[in-house]
Amino acid sequence: MAGIYFQNINEVTNCINYVPKRIVSLVPSQTELLVDIGLEERLVGITKFCVHPATLKQTKKVIGGTKNINISTLLSLKPDLVIANKEENTQESIEAIAAFVPVWVTDIATVADALNMIKDIGKITQATNAAAALIENIEASFSELLLKQITPVKTAYLIWRKPYITIGGDTFISDILQKIGYENVFANYNRYPTITINDLQEKQVDQILLSSEPYPFNEKHINELKTLIPAAKIKLIDGEMCSWYGSRMLQAAKYLQAYTIE
């Protein structure tokens, strides 16, 4: 398997002829997913950012961060599959690991992508029933959310400060915002563009959402922006609920539905 990493699930299942028993997850949201579909015992390695469930670090080996992986520690765990993500992990790390262990690389930009990823994880780990049940519950929750008739709210979602960084239209977060009737005013940008206060003022936003991650926005930042853009409603939002594309989506639909109620 040396030197192989996959993005298509069919490539994985065609190439490996076993059910993975020793899995390393390099993605916090996918780590949580593995646990929630009953695969905690198969997890042998996680990142320092894999904080859900909270007890996981007591029983699993931490192999560094998502972008600074200790590859020697990872390999010492003798995994038979490593699960990575195109955005969360670096190409350099993925290629270095793939020289020794099969790596499956996910690429998530929409809710539909995330649901397909859950299905694929169920397929490769032979946890298809648990994955299918989770998908059904997530789809039901989001169907209820989509039934809400909401006038589009011109929204800017900030993930960083100094400089301010927002989300483009080709991101999972942007797709999530659309589910609750929010219009991403920077949807014509790609990925995570840097913006200025002038950009926010020119967009005449109805609201600015300050994410709890990766930058830990808090109340003082609301006041800071309020003096600069007084017409906008400025709120804190749980970044995990908007960006974790695994089993957290089941909680996210309920959170976001309540979040839209003023």
C-alpha cells in the first residue's frame, strides 16, 4: 500500500481487502463521527483537537495537531487506515503518511458531501447500518429546518481577527448558513478570504456572526464591531455547529433552528 492515498471511496474498497481495525483520525469532526457510529474501539490515534467525546484523550494516542502531525508516533500505532481531510490536513503530511499506510482523504464543501462521507465511512468500516441510521436522522432534522420560511438575511460569518477572515461560497459553513435562510454576502469569494471593515460596510450586512473557532470571538468583539458597523446585528455563534461535518450535524440542525428565533 505504500505511497497510496485515496479520495474516492471505491478506490479504497477496491484496494484494501480487509476491514480496518486500527484507525487513526486526523480530523476532529470525523473522530467524533467514528465514535458515534460505534467504532471507538477501533480508533488508536487522534489529534489534540479531537475533543469530543471529552474522555477520548484518556484512551487514545494523541499524534499532534491537524497540521503538525508527529508521523513517527502515528506509524508506531501500526494503523491499517488513516482518515484525513483535504482542508484540515496538509498535502505534505498526507503524502508522508501514505508512503507507509493507506490514507483516505475526504473533501467536504456541502451538507450533501458530508452525508456522502458518513455513508462512505460506514461502507469502508462495515458500519453501514449505524451510518445509514445517522444519515436518516440528520436528513430529517434538516428537512424540518428547510420548512422554515425565512426572508434571506444578509450575513457575514467571521472566523478570524487581525486580519478579519470570512467564508467563501464554496465552503461547508456557507452551505450550512443557507439552510437557515442566511445569505452569505461573500459567497462570490473562494474558500477563506481576508476582508476589511470597509468590505463589511460596503456589503450593508444585516448581521455579522462571530464564530467560536478557530478564533475565539467573545462579547468584547461584539462591542468592538458594533462601534464600526452600528446598523448590523452582531452575534456569537458556535463554530462547531457550523463547521463540524460529521455526526455533529444532528445537533447542528436543532441548534440552528433555535438560533434563528429572535
